[in-house]
Amino acid sequence: MLVISDSPDNDPVSLRTSPVPLLHLPSPLFSAEEYQSAPLVLLDDRSYTGFTLRHVPRRQGLIVVLVDPDDGTIYPRAVAIGAEAVIRAGDNLNWLHLHDATECRYAHWEALLAGGPADPPPPASS
């Protein structure tokens, strides 16, 4: 996960407890490749201006992290850059599990055990 923040704080968006591997870079320093290849990008709202000056393309998986809960301007700004969500720093971020950032998915064990095929499908022949 790429965290874009100009804050000198080691944990600018309160992710200390997240099990997801993080790359924390200031807005002027992330590369286009790092931005496009990251499974998830968290943008510190305090770095919004520096981020927009980069004129990066829209992408899925961009989330703005709101530090000042009284900032009502964040929602139109998030829409302007194509963010999928706005979350508050310090909120319970348990939903940011490793499977979300790496596009892995939970197996639905109940479905697998309830009447599914006993054997896996055969490998595709070439």
C-alpha cells in the first residue's frame, strides 16, 4: 500500500496496527510506477495540493485520509481526484486487511463444505 503524505510523522494516517506492508512517500517523491502499481493508495488530505500538482491519472483504489474532522471541503476535493472513499485518521482501520491491499479474497468455507464438489477441478490441458 502506498501512503502519500508530506507529514514528517512516521505514521501520518494512523496505520500503526495495519498488517499491510506500507510505502510512505511525500507527494513530490512517489513515481508514476509506484502510484499505478500500488494495490491501494492512501492520500493524507494535508498533502492534497502537492498531490494535485503532480497531475496523476485517476485510478481505482485511491482513498483520502481526513485528518481534520471539521474539514467539510474534503468531499468535493476527493471527488475531483477520483477517490473511492474518505476515511478519518485514527478511526478503526481494521477493514484495511492484507487481503484488501493485495486483492486476495477470503474463502467462503461454509459454501465450500456445504454440497460443493468433493474434488478440485482437473488442471487445464495445454
